[in-house]
Amino acid sequence: MFGYVFDDTTLVSLGAGDPEPSALLASLHNRDIRVSVPAVTLAYAFAELSADQCAELLGILDAMSNVAVQPLGDSIAALELSEITGLIPDDPAAAHAVTAARTHDLEILTVDRARWRPVEERLPFRVPLVELSND
């Protein structure tokens, strides 16, 4: 399967109206490329946005047929999330993004690679990251 998991930095950028992630999401939608939004990661993104920005982000996500908000799919995913959370207990948003990426064999799209450095240092496996930049 091809597609991306949006991390909290990407979701916050979308809600804030930044043009780069919005253009990318539109392009992915036009090409019917899957976008996974982990529910816990989305909740943490909402916590960083104003009420108006949350409404904007909800509208964007609801309008895109290629976007799926992902709960934990089954007990195996819950077990994996618990193992990853044990390694990065201070970052549930990242833990759910990593679990979704591993469960669905997708890469994590971020607008802030530095946000992932502390996570990568504590995980015993490579985090499949793609950074969206305006270069």
C-alpha cells in the first residue's frame, strides 16, 4: 500500500492554513493516495490549534475522500502501541503515528524533522519519515 501518515506537525500546519501541506494534501487527493491520520495524533494537534483552526482542520479532513482517521484497528495494534508508548511515554502523538505507519506500512509525513529526533533516538527501529519542505 502506498500513502502517508500525517504527524501532528503536519496536521497543525494544515489547521493553521499553511499552503505547503494543503497543496500536498490536494495533490494526494487528486491522485487517490491514502492519507492516514492517527486519532491520538489528531487529538494532540487539535490541542495546539484555536477553535477556528480546529474547525478548519476538520473541514479539510472531512472533505478529502482519501483521508481516514485511524483508531487502533485491533488488539495487536493496541499491543504495539503499548510497546512503543513504553519507549516514548512522553509522546503519545508520535507513538500512535509510528504504530499507524508500521501497521499500514506507510511513511510518516512531517513538516518538522527535528520534532522526531528524540523519538528516533529511543526507538530500536527506523522511523519511516518524509519531511515536507518548501525547497
